[in-house]
Amino acid sequence: KYLPNGPVQIDASVFYYDYKDMQANSTRIIATVPTNVRTNVGRSRIIGAELNLLARLTRRLELTFGLSALNTRIKEAASDDPAESARRIGNQLPNSPKLTANFNARHTQPLSGDTVMVSSIGGRWIDQYYGELDNYQTIGGDFIGDARVELRFGKRWSLAAWVRNFTDRA
């Protein structure tokens, strides 16, 4: 079967969010121990775009690709400390990588009778991002790959084996 609108399907979206009193992680020193706490950001904005592609190259081979881009900024920082506010204005929001990408290739192979082997390999790449409001702690910048093989016996039974994170990252 081909996709409803042909062998290729493309989905795209763009978005803009303007937040007031959003909450995010912040690091505070409490009794000389760095501690993550939730705090109000003040005002922030997020601009982003996503693109997804699904292509059925043959009846047995299907490829998917995805790409997303984010641009985040703190516009006003909610803090009683003027130095803390000044330090955060213009920073990226936590947990917001600028780019992420993913792919998957899936192949279906009939074997005998109603037994089918479905194998797939895929992965995702996540750009570096910050884990807190002050943009000190970077996280990510890794590619993680996964693989799976499944034997389907009719419509009710299957046996699968998979490897998650075969790239041994993160």
C-alpha cells in the first residue's frame, strides 16, 4: 500500500510562542550546595519549525526523516536580584536544542506462509542545549542509534529483538 497521497508524504509546521510567567529550572546555592529549583522566567519567546518526510520507496522499504529548529530567548527575567536578571536576559530557554534530526529505515520481507520479517534501523541527533536558565550547563550534542528485527507470525504473534543506543552515547 502506498500512502494516502502517494509514495511521499511531507508535513511541515512553523510556530511562535510568547510566554509570560513560564517556569524553568534554575540552579541556586542552598546551604553551600548547588540545587536545581523551579523558578519563574518572566517573559520568553519560542520560534520554531518542523519538517517530516515519509517515503515509501518500494512496497517493502519505507524511510522517514525529521528535522526541527528552535530559537528561544528570555525577554524579561523575573528575579529580585538585578544581576541575576541581567545575566539571564537574552539566554536560551532550558531544554531547547537549536536543532534535532531523526531518521528511520524499515524493510518488510515476507518469508513463508504468513511469516514476515520486519527490520529497522534509525537514530536521532540532538544539538547541544542548556539545562538551566543561566546557560552554564550544556547537555546533548549526541547521535543515538537504534536497530530492531521482528518476526511476525500472522496477525497475533511476533518475536522481536532490538538494540537501543548501539552508538553507546548519552
